[in-house]
Amino acid sequence: MIVVMAGLPGTGKSTLARALAEETGGIVLNKDILRADLFPATFVEYSAEQDDFVQDLMQRTAEYLLGRSPGLTVFFDGRTFSRAYQIARVIEMAKKLGTPWRIIECVCPERVARRRIERARKHPAKNRTFALYLKIRDSFEAIEYPKLVVDTGGGMKVSLAKAREFLRV
């Protein structure tokens, strides 16, 4: 299965993805970590072009992994998936592979996201600021596919239980 972790910066996508992957024996592919590993700091752009490039590598990696381990769950993380085309590309790939897919959209109160962003000093995406949060929030395209919306502001235990149940469907 492929699970798209969508949502604004600081909404808990990575934390939830890691917890779910640990429970399911799945793998998290994180765009921010992959970009940091691929590109020397002077080549990191945080552009849509570079984001799409890294996303393509994540998709190729997922295809490789799922081809060798069909029961695996792969979590796509590190991207807000704030544009419809970004999700459509993942779903298209999943359909091509005959692999089920799910979308989990993480949300939380703005004050919670701001606090998380300001406290995350070692985040691999160096452009991750509250100003970026606001910019993405103001242009976020609604996700028109079936999805689970999880409010991570209420704690990991409740969020994890909801996501776990959603993935069993």
C-alpha cells in the first residue's frame, strides 16, 4: 500500500508516518531527508522543480520496493501535497502498480503548528518557517480524493488510533 501524508508544515505528518511505519513494518520515504542527502547545501533550491524531481525519485523507490515486497506499506512524507497534481501523480503510479493507496491529511490548530515549527531546529528542510506555513496555507488546493483527516493537536495516541483504523479498511 502507498500512503500519502498530506498537510501543512508542522501538522505532524512525519511523526504520524514514522509511528505507523513502525507498527506496520512499513517504510517512510521523506522528501526533505532525501533532498538533504542528495544535494550539497549550495544546490538545495526548495523550488517546485526540485521538489518534483525528488518526488519522482521517491516514486521510483516505492515502485522498486513494492516490486520486491508486495505486502509492504510505503509512506510518502516530507511534502505538503498542497497541489492536486502532486497527489494525482502518486495515485497514477499506485494504479499502474496495482497497489492500494490511502491519503491521510494531518491538521492541527495553527498555534500548535507554529510552536512545532519554531521548536524543530534540526529539521532537514531549512526553509521550514511559519511564514512558509502561511504561504502554503493560503494556496493549499483542496484534496478531492477520499482521505482521512486527522487532527494531531489532540495527541499522538488518538491520531495513531484513527490512522491505524483507516489503513485497515
